[in-house]
Amino acid sequence: MPDTRQAEVSRKTKETEIQLQLCLDGQGNASIDTGIGFFDHMLEALAKHSAMDIDLVARGDLHVDMHHTVEDTGIVLGTAIRQALGDFAGITRFGHAYVPMDETLSRAAIDLCKRPYLVWHVGFRRDKIGEMDTELFKEFFHALAGNGGMCLHVENLYGENSHHIIESSFKATARALRMAVAPDDRLAGAPASTKGSL
């Protein structure tokens, strides 16, 4: 396993243009600019609590709506994580976290297994946080899991404030991801699988 696991991914369509540099073995540094303020805030939290360094610039058709920018950012970030992990060998593979935020508690569990799946049990009392539609968060996580080779379960156990609900969900995912990507020295570079490969 390389000392520093990095990836650089670019994606350009008629709807979005995104450049991303990622280091899994970072310190949680983030430079995020998607044109969507609240989304930037959530991605900064994801970087900080996963200890990944993320440098991301996304330009999308925000004059239409935010859907393409949010979904394509998930595609690019998931792709970068998968590339940085290489063959997924030698990593802990599983991760989980509970994150409280005031009256809210959310949890995330992840299996980095190259078999993408999203379970999303997160609901909101508002249609928007800032200018961002709350329904777009599921689209982001679906794209992240699908392109990152993750089986990802995210659940809000309870809460009232929509800002707290989604922020605790992002932070729980970040902490679970931090655990899952961590090298396990006892594996001696082998995959964490009885099959011998992932």
C-alpha cells in the first residue's frame, strides 16, 4: 500500500465541469467551491472529519437547478476515493460512527467492498436548507456510494433541526469512512476478505 493515497479526477459534461484532487492520508484540509454555499459547508465537514484533503472546484448549470452539480460532485468524489484506494487491499474495510449534534443523532456504517449500495433513512422537516433542496442530499450520497464502491448505510435516529440532521449525517459518514480506509497492518497488504479479493 502506498504511503500517500491520492487521486485527481476531472469530469466535464454539458451540465457540469468539475476538478478534484484528493488525498486519503491528509489532515482534513479542504478547498471547496461548488457555487452552493451550504453544500460547500457539508463537504468541508466531510473532509475535516474523514481526515481527507479535498480540493474541489465545480461549475454547474445552477441557472437550471442544483441537481446536476450535487450529483456530479458525488460521482467525482466517489471515483477519486475508489482510485486512491487502488485494489482496496490492506484497508480496514468496515467503518461505523454515531454523531450527535444538539438534539440530533445520526449514524453511518460503511463497507468498502466494491459492491455499491445505499441505504438512506434520513428525513427532513424542511424542503430547503439555505438555498439547497434537501432531496438532493440523497442524490449526492447515492452517487458517492455508487462510484466509490461503497455499501453505505446512513440513518438519522432522531432530530428536529434539518441543518443538524444533515450535518450529523455527513460527519457520521466521514468518521465511518476514516475508519474504513485506514490501513490494517495485521492484514500485511492482503484484502480483508475470505475470498482473497474484493
